[in-house]
Amino acid sequence: MVMEIVVRLSEDAEPTVRTDLVEQIPPIAVFLQENRSNFPGVLADYLTPIVVRYLTDPNNQVRKSSQEVLLILLEQDLISQHDIENKVCPILLALSAPDSDDEYKAEAVNIICKLASVLNKSTVERLLLPRFCELCGDGKLFQVRKVCATNFGDICHAVGQEATEKFLIPKFLELCSDNVWGMRKACAECFMAVSYSASPEVRRAQLSPLFIRLISDPCRWVRQAAFQFLGPFISTFANPPRAGLYIGEDGPLSIRPPARGLDSDFTPGSPGTGSCGSTSSACSARPVRTEPDLPTEGTSAGTSNFLCRSSSCGMMGNSVEDSALAGAELTGLSPEASATLKLPERNDLPVNSHPGPGSWTCPESPEDVFNNFLYWRTPLPDISKDLEELFLSEAGPREKGCSRPEPVQNSCVARSEIQKVLDSLQEHVMDDPDVQAQVQVLSAALRAAQLDSVNEPAHQPTEGLNEVSASDPSPASDNQMALSASSLQKELSVARILQSTDPGEPCGGVRDPLETEQRHLPAPLEENKSKLQDVIPQPLLDQYVSMTDPARAQTVDTDIAKHCAYSLPGVALTLGRRNWHCLKDTYETLASDMQWKVRRTLAFSIHELAAILGDQLTAADLVPIFNGFLKDLDEVRIGILKHLYDFLKLLHEDKRREYLYQLQEFVVTDNSRNWRFRYELAEQLILILELYNPHDVYDYLMHIALKLCADKVSEVRWISFKLVVAILQKFYSHSESALGLAFVHELIVRFRHCAKWVGRQAFAFICQAVVSEECIPADQFVEHLLPSLLSLVSDPVPNVRVLLARALRQTLLEKAYLRNAGNPHLEVIEETVLALQSDPDPDVSFFATLQPKRRSTADSRVLEERN
């Protein structure tokens, strides 16, 4: 009868009636579920059809309410799988059909995405996945595609890896290339969730280039979202067996020895297999496959035409071949000319520059890549033909190894050709930083050509060129300088190749002083190589490191450095300890950032990073930054303080003792009203006690505890009393009775005989906590503390006597030692309790007569509020 009334109400013409009715369905459904033996089938026969019917109600408010109710019923598992498949899904598929109303379609898509998380995998893949893929390509309504992009990660998680790679990844690629910037932004925000549902091969070969494209998106909002989620996306490349770092189910980090033989996450034939480690000096002999569709956007526009050194192409070793090709690309050499650039014999190469036997090149056509910087820049003079003739003229002599070329005219012609090119660049050298970089390359080539000549002095032809190459930087903008920095490093590799392949080197190994000086040029290339690793695609790491560039804050987001700092522990965990050198400079830059919120983010996570890096790297790289944070603003210091124990326990004992004296600096804050800072300090000191021996605790930490016990804020004082008890427990548990007794006498002097009633009240509380925790032997308590405690019975302040009554009645008289009939102190305690029971103050007499079993939490709360 009730359900018949409900059905009639559901057909009411007034929308408010229908809205109120559907909002009452969830509690009714819970009641029916709890009593399903008495009401079988009521929910499926009456209430579920009402909710489903309201999904197509003409009133917007009714539809919204029914959608919320449907999701509640699904989350609480109140609708059976049979009803979902036969009643809910058909109506949702009908509402999301191509010919459906646009408003209904957008709402249905939202429910479908939410429905996928509560259904089993087979049902989602069979009923909802085809329609979801169809809606991702809806060209009529961008709101539908926006909802699909926002919930793409949930759908991938619901259907699993196989269906994600087969059906969803192609759709995701389309959404990431959508004309509407909001779609691309939504894709960047869910990129991490999609990556988790993909295999390592797909993650590296398809998703990584796609994310690089989003980072270089024309829309600032898309770039902002991409950089914000760059760190989380990098974390999906983590390989615990390889790094030896595991995250437990409850959160803590566990460290195990890395598994041997795991050079990569992938099989040898998989795309993007890295063949070289960042710590090895030679590449493995295993060949690597290259992907022609990988992106060529690098950290800056200067590297956009050549990115074959990235891990996506497997170029992780210190290969001279790669540097040669890079120089050929950057100096405009044609493929034919670059092919004539011969490499020396292995024995003639420097120690760390032997190419690996498996190093393959990664051909990439610069014409296939659009670069905004190169498009708008002033065209440079075409010097490709001159350089082609130069290298062709020197190809023959270079192949002869150590033998010196016979005709000296070839060297002279080569020098004259380079001199001509340099003369043509003179008028542009002050206008473009890239021209300066090319001048440096050609200057190095000219020096190499000079070494071919025996009769001519080496210093005369290069004097003027050195002045050109070392000239002051042009007044170009900072952005141009930043964009050409990476290009400069690549071009310098050409100079190093020319020096290392110099045909004029004597066979006996005697080097010319000028050549020796050239071989020890400043090492921006080595610095760049130090950033190489083989865990994640190198372009991702390059973009992440570039987040500390001040130009990024102007062109992308003012908070980009904060996003970098927030995700740095996850990136460090992914790269592992052996690749910390890739992030060290970035971390130091963030630690000295002008924005305190960036430093605050690092301060809150420095203990996690210390656990990842281990004690050696922590002592070398993190301790100096930690020391700097100790003297920073309170907003930064609170991050250090909240995890002070977690950080100190990771240090060696000697290094840990250095912070004993500095701990007292936390007592002083920029704002004395910031009492929570001192409260946190007391909580951390309770944990830190176990890290130091009793004598250090007595000399340093005890004085901090006593100072906190006299704080103006009661919350700080109450937590400090617990710290005092913990210190006493530390002394007596380590058999340091002398230190314990000295501390007890200090407590009596400071608190029992304190002129303020707050101090005497604190003494009563400390005595109660000491007895409750049993941190002092009973005989020493009754000898040293009990007489002073009982003397508070005549205190003029009722609040002090209240604490005394609680301590005696609820704690001391409950201890077996004091309840023994032969104990001489029992009689004195009972007399004191009787005196308190007849106290004129009602609160004192109440707590003196209160039985322990009648004590409640409410009584304790009332007492604390009164105090």
C-alpha cells in the first residue's frame, strides 16, 4: 500500500513533489536492504524504476536529483548487477545516442563515466566502452568531449590495460589534438591516470611524446596544466625492482637491493629501449629500435631540430657519433655532408668518448617539425655549402689515422674557407646569440685546421677569432639566451670532435700545448651529459628540470616552481639514487627560490627525499639545505619541524648531535602568537628523545622542555608536561637515576614553589602523569615527589586543589603499591583526600569524592575548560 502511494506521488505534475520524493529514496533503500527478508523485490520493482524514469524528466532539478540518487544507490551497492544492466544502462545508452538531445547527452555521459567505477570490468567493456569511444569523437557538442576527457582516467582504470591500449589510447590521442584548448587541458590533467593503465612500452613510445606536445602547446592554460602534472606523469615510470625503492601499502618507503640484470623496463625489441646507463662509460652492445614519430621538442628551441640523444631513441651513452650528428644538424650540414664526417679509431678517442657498438643514430627530418622560435627568428646566412666543402676536403686526410696530410695547401684552403664564413657572420654576431655559438664552433674548427700546418704558427690566425668568440654577449633578450643555451652545448660537441679527430696529432702520443688547452675547455657538454639517465624519456626530464627557469614563470605559470617542488620526491623516487645527479642542481635552485611557498613545499618533503637518497647523499646534499631552512621564515621552518624526527633519524649519530644546540632556536618564532609552532616542537621532542643519549637530553633538551612548560598558551603547556614525563622515563629506563633525581629537583623548584598558580597546577599534573605512566620507581616517587604534591592541599587557588584531587583520587589510590595496607604513605594520602572532600570549593570536593569508575570524558572536558 505504501509503495502504491509512492508510485502515485512519482507521477505528480508538480516538479517540487517529484524532487522531494526522489531525495527520500536513498534512506528508504537502505531500510529495505537491511530488512530485505521482509521486503524482497520492493526496491527493484518500485523505487529503481522511479529513479531511472526521472533521468528523462523534463524538469532540470528533478533530473539532477535523480542522477545524484542513482550514484548514491550505486556506490552503496543497493542496485543489483542485473538491474543495472537491464534497467539503468539501456536508458543511459538511449540518452547518449547520437540523435539524442544535447542537454540529455551531456548529463548521460557524466553518469556513464561515474557508473564505470562501480561496475565490474566485463560489464563496462561490453556495454559502456563502445558508447564512450563514440562520444569521445562527438563533433557536434564539445561539452560531451570535455566530460569524456575529464573522466578518461577512470574509464581506463575500469577496463584495464588491454582494452585501454586497444580502444582508448587512440581516442586519447585524438582528444589531445582537439581544437578546443579546454579539451587538451583536461587531457593533461588526467594524463597520469591514463599512464597508470598503460604498459611501459606504450607509456614510453606513445604517451611520452604526446605529453611533450602538450607541454609545448600554443595555449598557455594547456602548458600550465601539463607542467603541473609533469611530475606525476614521470612517477608512472617508476620501476621498484630496478631502483630498489618500494612504497608499502600503508605508505612508508622500504629499501631493498636493486635487482641485477634489469637494464630497462622493456624487452630488447620494445620501442624506446635504453641501451646505456647514466653511470657507465660505454654503451651495451644491444641494438636499439628508433621510433620515427617521436617528438623533437627539447628543453629549448635550440634543441628542437635534433633530439636523438633522448632516451626515447636509446641514445643514453657518451657517444661521439651522436655528437657528430648533432653538430652536423645544428651547423646546417646536408645528410651527404654529415655522412662524410669520419670518426677516429677507438684508440685515438678520449677515455669517456668511445661510441658503443650498439649506438644507432636516430634520423629525424627538421622539416617535419614546426618550431616557433626558428619560425620567427631572423634568417641566418646559408653556410651549409661552405661547410660541406670544408668537411669533404678534410674527409680524405682524416681517414688516414695518424699520418699527416701531405699537401699543406689543403689546410690553408680549409682555413680560408672557415675565415670567409666567419667574416660573413661578423655583421650578425651582435644581433643573435646563435650566431655567437656558431662563431665559437667555427673558431674551434679553425684551430683544428691550424694544427694541420707545421710551418705556420698556431696563435696568429686565431687571435682575432678568439676576440670574436669571447666578445661580450649581445644585448639580446633573456628568452633568446635561454632558447640558445642548449643549442650552444650541442654545437660545442662539434668542436670537441674536431679536436679529438685532429689528423695532426703525433703518433707517439705527444700533444701540442694548444691542443691540450683545447681538450680542457669548459665543460657545458659534460654538465649536460650528467643529466642523462635511462629510466624515463630524456625529454621529460629536460622539461621537468626547465621548470626552475625564471622564463617559465613568465610564459607558463607563476607557481610552476612550486609544482616542480611538490612533485620532486616522486621524480627522485622514479629515477632512483643513482640518478640523483640529474636533480641535484634543480633541488638546490628550488631551495634558494625567492618565493617562500616553494621553499615551504621542499621543507615539508625533505624527510621523504632523505629516505629516498639514503644517509650518504643526504649528508652531502640535503643537510646544507636543511640547515638553511632552519633559519628561514616560520612558514618554511614549520615544514622542517613537523618532520624533524623523521629527518634526524636518517642521519649518522655524529651529524645528528650537531643539531642539539640548534633545536632551541625553534622556541623563538617570528610571531609570538604562533603557539602552534611551539606545540609542534614539543610533540617532535617527545619522539626525538629516543635519538639521543640521556646526557645529551639532560644538557640540551631538558631546558627546552622546561621553557615550553612555562609557555603563555595552555595547549603548549599541557603537551610540554607530557614531554617532561617522557624525559623522566628516558632517564630511568637507561638507569640514569642521578640525572632523573636532578630533573625532579628542578621540577620542584620551578613548579611546586612557583609564584604563579599555573606553575603549581602544572606540578600536580606532572605528578599525576608520572604515576600514570610509571616512569619513576614507586619508592623514589613517594620519597621525592609525594611530599611536595601533598603540600598543595593548602594552596589558596581552587584550580590547583582540583588537579590535586584528581591526581590523588583517580591515579595514586588506584596503584597497588600505594593501596597496600602496610604502606606508611597510604594513611597520609587518605587524610589529604578527606580534607579535599570537605573543601569549600564544590569542584574540589566533587573530584575528591568521584569514584574512578564514574569518571567520564565529559567530566575531563569540563575540567580542562575550567582550567
